[in-house]
Amino acid sequence: MSSTSAPKSSNSALNRRSFLARSAAIAAVPAVATLAGGALAEPASADTLPDYAPIPPSALGPAVNAQGYFVGRVEKNLYWVTDGAYQAAFLTTRDGVVLFDAPPSIGHNLQRAIDQIAAENGVSNKVTHLVYSHHHADHIGGSSLFGTDVLRIGQVQAKQLLASENDPARPVPDVTFETKHTLNVGGERVNLAWHGTNHTPDNSYIHFPDHDTLMLVDIFLPAGCRSTAST
């Protein structure tokens, strides 16, 4: 008496399909129970959550003063200001102060910080130039606080974008550049450059060659920078 059997390849395929079907069914049980609020759905408790290391103090940034700001030296006569969230920078020169960005969250504390440093070092506290890193209001929305006598500088697309938005708090730049511009004020040098669209079409790279410092604002975002991989 002879009998027939399915080829091994067919049995193997059937076994794989059966295994996958069973696995899918088993995996679906907790999800369905959770959605339905069934007995298998148990709320997480603090005891079952993973334990993480505390945030290191250095990651919290410097403490702000009673007026709500911190000002510190970056290098020589280049300083930075923060309210604990946003940041700006300024460069003191013999002819006045060059300010880089004017976040509205820092607001009048920008001038207070400049006044503090100027008083400590016996230099001018008058802001003569204001450089825009880009046109967004959260970074330059305090620009109008410095009046009309300030020379504002930005990438050419910043002027176009600001003109279209017509925001009195963000006057359009007086001086624009397309790819490169060197700002010389009171014996100090600042190189501005545009390397293409990133966070915004008008992002500027701000380089202080005599201070070995590069200022980048809203540049390195997950969706805004490229990554490379090697095999």
C-alpha cells in the first residue's frame, strides 16, 4: 500500500505560516485587552518604571540672577546672555556693542546685561549693531527695543521674510548679504556666512575668528542636518 506525502518545502512553508499566525494572535492579546480595558490591562506604577540617572547639574545651565538673566564671558570681550531658555551674545568694542540676536524672552535684560559688563570693564554700553541669526520672532523679537539708531545685519532672505511678515518688533535688516559678509567694528572682526537652507532659509553662521568661536542658532536639528553612514 502506498501513501503520498507533501513535499518538504510545502510542509516548511505551512509550518512557517502556522507559526507566524500563532505568534500574531498571541501578540495581539495584550494589545486588545489593553484597548478594551480588560483584566490584562494594568496601569504602570512608579515601582515598575525604569530608574534613570538624575540630570547632571551641568546640563541645567547657570542659575539666573534676581532679575532673571545670567551673563558670562565666552572669550575675551565676547559674552553670552541667557534667561535659562534662550540665548544671545554680544561683543564689546571701542566703538560700541555688537549684539547677536535679541530674544524677546530676555527682553530688557539684554541691555541690563550689557550695562553690567560695560560698567565692570569701563567700556561703552551703547548697542550700535544687531546681527540677526535668522528671522524667527523667538530669537529677534526684542530687536525693536534698541531703537532706530542701531545698524541691523542679516542674510538677504531674512530681509525678504521680515518684510513679508511686517512685524514692528522685528525691523528689517539695513545691511544684507547673500553668502558672506565681514563685519568690522571698533577693531573687532565678525564673519557671517550662509551655507544654504537649514532650520530656516536665512540661517547665518556667525564666526568670531579672534575668539575661536562659532555661533549657530537653531542649526543642528534632527530634521535639519544630514548624516552619513559608512559600510
